[in-house]
Amino acid sequence: MLSAQLIKLAGNNNWKVHTDEQTVFGEYNGYLFTGLEGKRFKAFITSLAGISPDSLQGLIRFLDENFDELRLRNYDLADNFLCVRIREGLLPLTADRMAYILGQISGMMSLCELPADACVVCGQSATSKGLYHGLYCHLHPTCLNQEPTDFLGSNDPEEETDYDSAAMADESADDPPEDDPDATHD
């Protein structure tokens, strides 16, 4: 069940609520995001298709340098998507706090000159939007069944993550909110 805070964020930004998949999705500062939640975290996933290697390094540096301020639990880069998981303590994240974090991430994506309308498969400009493996992104209908271009440079299948299961995985209630040993970031 989606939390009231995530539904409020969706309502404040005219996002869609996908109750079957327990996700919300929509546009924030020109970039497309999918939001979901697990035990003691909220996750937001966005496409990085079309990102240059230098811009990717700048985005990673930003996430590393602001890891604690953004209250990140961890983040993953795979299959042309960025997934950030934001820790929740005893009190859930407010819609305003989630909007602030989305603003920080989308602002950095803009500074890195990441094209907001890049097709997740080919990286070229696309006007059509849709769900690609359940994630909201720009997508050419002709690219739907094609092999995606790897903009992240990680072709190692062991490093890639299935975002649907990873982001929704049942987190142990005993996990400490700080210094999570399973947190991954470069």
C-alpha cells in the first residue's frame, strides 16, 4: 500500500498513481521519475540515457558528496537508470522533503546537461513517454524491443540490479538507519 506522503507528492505534482504496481510516476523539473517505497525508505528511479561519461562522473560525485544531506540509504546505476533510496527514520519522509530531494537530483541532472527527453533505449530525443519495465521514461515505440545502448558503461550482469525487486525488497526492521553495511555507492 502506498503511503499518504507518496500519494501527496504525486498529487502535488500531477503524477499518476499505479496502484497495481504500488508506484507513482511523473515529471519533476522536466525529468521523468518513478517513485516507490519499502520498509523505512522511499526510492526514486529516473533514466540516465544520453548521459556523457563526464556528466555521469559529475552526477556520481554529487551523490557521494551529498549522500548524508540527502539521507540516501544507497543508490544504484544500471540499465540506463539511476535509483536512489532515501532513508526514513521513525517518522516518514514528508512530501515536501521528497520534493526537495527530487529538486536537488533533477537540478544536478540539468547542470550535467543530461537530456531530459532522451529515449531510454537509444538516447535520442523522444516525445513519447511510457513505462519501460515498469519505469516511467521517454521511449520511441520502435525502440521498445531493441537492445538498449549502455550509457553507464556497466555491461557486467553481476553488477546490474533488477530495480523492481531491489527497490521493493523487504528490508529488515532491525536495520539501523545510519551506517547501513549494505548501502552501496561509489
